[in-house]
Amino acid sequence: MLLVGDIGGTKTDLALFPLNDKLQPQMQATFQSTRYPSLEAVVQDFLAGYSYPITKAVFGVAGPVVSGQSQITNLPWLISEATLQSALNLPLVRLLNDLEAIAHAIPHLPPDDLAALNTQAKVSAGQNKAVIAPGTGLGEAILFYHDDTYYILASEGGHTSFAPANLLELGLLKHLLSEHHHVSFERVCSGKLGIPNIYTYLKEIRYAKESPEIAAAIQQAADPTPVIVQAGLQETCELCQATLNTFVNILGSEAGNLALTVMATGGIYLAGGIPPRILPKLKDSTFMTAFINKGRFSHTLELIPVYVVLNEKPALLGAAYYGLHL
């Protein structure tokens, strides 16, 4: 059996796959990451009572992987291949960046797992692709095409400096710079930080009217992001609508930056927890307008396919594809 995992700041998904080309999980479970002191503890809980042999394990982790270990960006976990191999008595363990794991799944996703956003796209095979994934944080990865093969490159592009694309976003940057030494795209384009930061700023400058009911719900919520997103989609709060609109503008702009950086003419793929939840908003003109707003290169971006990944566990699937060929 092959053990795979997707380790995020909010939740950890684990699954067991038979070592065959069908890649259908035999066992799968989700755990709240913050309830455990380490990944080893989560895996031990998952495998309690399981007796079949596991020959190798692959984990996609939400942080950079250097020399076989990773300090998780939004968790106090230091994950090590050697420690996992010893503690879990596994013959082989590999760590991948979580977006690297998702990228391994991209070439294998069926059409039903994708929702197209760019109706003007020119679809062509054998071109670079890229993934951008807003969830708890913001992840990015690259699929470099060469000799009929996709080579996956991990990235920490979500932590690059936020570049405002309009005056409202410039004000947001100035506001956040008064509180933080560095403002990354993750700080304005993620669920944990980005959406609450945008909401707070727009509220402070009185950009739109705040609903008293939503304000009360946010105060009571452990995580305000789902409340803001839902009210924005349902159009029950002007401030939430403005927040969601600003978020999508920033996501579109950074997706366009990524497309130009790697010339991802094969497609940009929106993964992570947020895009499927806001698919109706992504399908209006807001995202694509921001995506192609690149001056002399706007025409290039008009032709690039853009997809939302609808598969709920792409990192597990990608880790399994990677592990199958280890």
C-alpha cells in the first residue's frame, strides 16, 4: 500500500492507495491539524488498527521542502522524512510542497474535474502550465513542459510582494504596511489572512455599508472568512460583496502575473479551498478582466486557458501519482 497525505494549516487529509494504476483510495480520512502536536501523531491515529504493509509514503506539505524537511508555514510543525520514516517504521518517505503535489495531478484530471473560466482561450497541448491555490494560505507551482513530459517545480510565489493594480489596492497596501514590514500576496489573497484583511480595510475607509447581522456573525465566528464569502455571494451585505470583488481582482491579477512569469500558455489552474466555493463569482467578468489587464501583453493572456479545479482532493491524487513511480 501507498500512504499519501495533504498537510495544510487547517486540515490534514490522509489516504491509502493500492499500488496499481487505478489509483482509487482504499481508506481516506480528514483530521483537524491544530488538534495534533505533529504529523506523526496524525498518521498514527489514522493507521490505528490497520495491519496491511505500507511500502512507501508521500506527503504534500504546506511549506517549502529543503533537504527532506519542512517547517509548515501556518502550523508549528517541523516535518522530516527521516523522522517520519523512523517513527512510523516506513521503508520510504518523501515530502513534496503541497502545490507541487497538486501540480502532479493536473495532467491527469478529467474534464469533469475542471471548470473553464476563459471562453476566448486557445487550447493547445505541450505548453507550460501553472497552479495558483488560495486556501488557508496562497500556493503556486509550475508545470514545465519538455520532451513530452511535465516537470513539476515547487514555488513560494504566494509570499512575493503584493503589487497593487489600482488605487483601492494601493490604499490597502499602505494600510497593511503600517502594520507589517512586508505585505505578500498571501496577506491579501488567502482565506486566513487575505479576506479578513480586505474586509477590515474596506470597513475602516467606509467603502461600503456593513450589515449589522453580518457584523454580529463575524464577531461570533472562529473564522470570519466563510461568513464574509457567503454573504458576498448571496449579496446580503454590501461590504462583503466589495470584499469578495476586491479579493477576486487581486487573485486575477496575480494569476496573470504567474502566467506571464512562466509563459503558462498551456493553462492556469485555480486550486485550493476557495475557488470552487466562489465559482459563480469567478465566472463573471471580474477575474478575467484583472487576469488580462497586462498592457501590451493583454492579448497573450486573452488566449490562455484558465480553469478552476473541482476535484476535492487533488493533492492526494498528485501525491499518489508521484508515489506510484517512486
